Amino acid sequence: MPPKAKKSISSSSSILADRKSGVLLHPTSLPGPYGIGDLGPEAEKFLSFLADANQRFWMMLPTSPTSEPDFHSPYSSYSAFAGNPLLISPDLLVESGLCTRGDAARLAERSPTKNPDRADLRRAAREKEHFLREIFGKLPAKSKVRREMERFSAEHNWLEDFALFTSIRKSQKKPRSQWSLDLRVKDKRRAPALINAHEEAMQFEVFCQWLFFSQFARLKGLAAEKGIAMIGDLPIYVSDDSADVWASPQYFALDKEKRPTLVSGCPPDAFATTGQLWGHPIYNWKALQRDNFSWWVDRMRTTLQLADIVRIDHFRGLAAYYAIPYGHPTAEHGKWQKCPGDGLLTAFQEAFGSVPVIAEDLGFITDDVHELRDKFGLYGMRILQFGFGKDDYPSNIHAPFNIPPQSVVFTGTHDNDSAQAWISSIPSEEKKRVFSLLGQPTSRDFSRAFVRLALSTPAKIAIIPMQDLLSLGKSARMNRPGFARWDNWSWRYDCALKEAGRWLGEVTVATGRAG
């Protein structure tokens, strides 16, 4: 193993300043006996793996709550503030005395998966909620946990609305848009009666959020001790079926029946002839601006409890966003509209000082997006898999020799095939360009050669998807955009990491990223 550099988490203003690297892995992809990865012992082992391999970052996908209608996509959540109860660790509950080892063992028995490298997200969600309800049901009315929950509630002004919305949502068993009009958004006059009717259900939701944030704070503290910074992911939009739209309808483009008037998406292009219809409600940016972006500032404040650095997904939507009339079956009739992103980022600056932000500046990017990113000194993204196409090579901005220092380079993202699968699927001309830089690695060695190439680029930060570090193939893909599939978001690794960590540590030192 190469020598370890002395590590520490520096101030937010300098956390991205040095040449470093890390690994992209969502906690659900960790191994473990409960059908899905969580924030417990395996997450702690992963931190040790990162530290031993000279890595300084753990990047995750969004950790907000997910649900079955959207195949548990972390980018389609019913809250912009809350955490995902699926990530709560039973083992940590045993350690804290909230349940017994036998309780955890019974959950493990109920949560098997057919394949060790795939989580059954539907089953895991059902069994985890049943497990947590059993624990909650045994809590005394007056206890230390109840007092901690009260303190936690007082510190999070979004929590009561989230707990009430989620309780109603579970009782209704259908999305917000299908509720009766009097329920479709929060009515302050009716709220006391609703809270009274759903009081116990709301307390369960508070319990789950208290557990999630407590366990995540523990994990983040352990990471800091090892000199590892957490990179979080902030989706720009929220779901129509969310506590945010329900509790703060004034910040979204809704009609008199509290349904969206405009929804999100992307215009038609060579890859999608009718465009992409995402369907999230568009923000009422004028209302947000009048309130000095207080909703967004609160959202960032909550995110910074979980992350040292925040990637803003679809950053281009802060310069201009594509708005599609609600009810249209495709994205063909949308229009670009300007966004006061400058004001939003200024509000962040005023509230938090220098906040480390990574701008997801991929796709159809115009000059105003670059100008906004550069004005605030944000790091952009570069993807090696995008760097070898025939149309603009060698001037392609993702080509390894064109990547600027103030950027974060990835071999690929959660939306891409693994490097191993990608190289076998691209045209022969593109493949020749790759091999002209790498030599001619064997099929087995390609992923690591590609990882070494990413680590060798000028980018200050390099992030390696775990699938590429482990040289995995097509079956390890995390997500296939545009396809609602049961196996999206469900990949898990099930192998020893010692050899991979030794190799990564050595190449990290060799490429000058271990300082």
C-alpha cells in the first residue's frame, strides 16, 4: 500500500482547491443482510476503504425519500428536505438499544434478494417500514427518544408539513393531484384538525427523520475524522406529488385547481425527436425572488447538514429553463424562459459564504450557463465517455487533454453504462481514439486504464464510479434514462475491495492526488 498523506477536512472555501479524487457510490449499493445498503457498518467500512486508498471524497446520489410509482428514483422525491428511511441502519438501532439483534435478524430473514448484486427496492421499502413501525410502536410516551424527537422537530421548520403531507399521502394511497381539491394544498385553517387526525402517523414520520439525520450525522462525522468530504446531489426540481408543492404552492406554477400549468423537460434533439417530458412543476421564480429565495436557502441549509459539497443537478435550469404546457403528451411545444439564477446563487453566498458547489453543466449548454457558473467560481463537470465522438474530436470539451483544472472529471455517471460496457458498444472509430491514448489494454484491464486516464487529467477533482473501479460490465448499470425499469437504481456490489483499494491507492499517489 502507498504511504498515506495526512488528511483533514479544510474550510469550505478551500475544500475543492487541491488535486484530489473520490468514488461515486450510493449507499443503497452497499452490501449487507437487509436487502439494501444503508448508513451502518458497511458504510463505515467503505469510509475506511476510501481512506486507505488515499481518496478524499464520497459522492452519493440524492438521499431524499423515494417511492414505488417512480421505481424509487432518487431524482423524483416527495420531499426536497427529508431523508430516505430506506437508508436507516438496523445495526445502529441495535447498538443504540432501540431494537434487539433478534429484531434485526428477523428483518434480514424477510428481506432476501434473488441476486446479491441487486436490491429489491419494493420489498426493501415494505419490510423496512414494517420494521421501523414495530420499533416506534414500542416507544414509551415519555422517553429520551421522544424528547430527542421534539428537539429535532423544533430545529427543522419543514418537518411538520412533511410529516402531515406524508401521513395524508399514505392514507389516500394516490398522488396529490388526485386528492380532493380541499386537500390538494395545505389550508392553514384546516391544518390543526388534520394534524389532530393524523397525530400518531405524523409522529412516526418524525421518528424516521430523526433516525435518518442522526445516523447520517454520525457517518459524516466519521468521514471528517478520516479526512473525507461528502458530496451530495441536489435535484433542481421536485415532484408534483411532494410535500413542497403541497405546503408551499405559491412557489410553483399551479392553476386554480392546484395542478401544474407548466412542467419540466428538454426540447427535441437528435436523441429524442419529441424531447424529454420530465413532468415536474416549474417554479414560480417571481414569487421565490420576492421572498429572497428563502425556500431555496432553507433547502440548501438542510442539504449542507448532509454534505460538504453540493452538486446541483441540471444546473443549466438556473440560467434558463424549458417550460412545457401541462397536459401535452410530448416536450415539443415547450419554450425556454429566463431564470434569476444569479439572484439565487447570490442568496446562497449571503447566507453561507463560499459554498462549494459543483454545477452539472452537461447537455445543451449555452453561453449564459457558462457565464453563471464562472461568475460564482463553480466547478463544472467533464465526462470521459463523452470525449471521443467523431463530430468535434479533438476539440471536444470532454476529451481528457481539454479538461480544465476547475472541473470535476468522471469516467461516467450514474446514467451511463460502465466503462467496461461502454468500450464494447461504441463505434470502431471512436474506439480507436480511446486506444490511441491508452495503448491497447486487454478487455479485462480497460476499466482501470480508463480510471487512470481520468485521474491523470488536469481536473482538480476526479470522481470514479464504483462500477469502473471494480471493472464491472453492463449488468452493473445504475440507471437507464428514459426507461422506467424495475432494476433502475438497484445495483449493489458484492465483492471484496482489498485489491481494488490497493490499486486505487497506488495510482492516486502516482497521479498526484494523494496530497
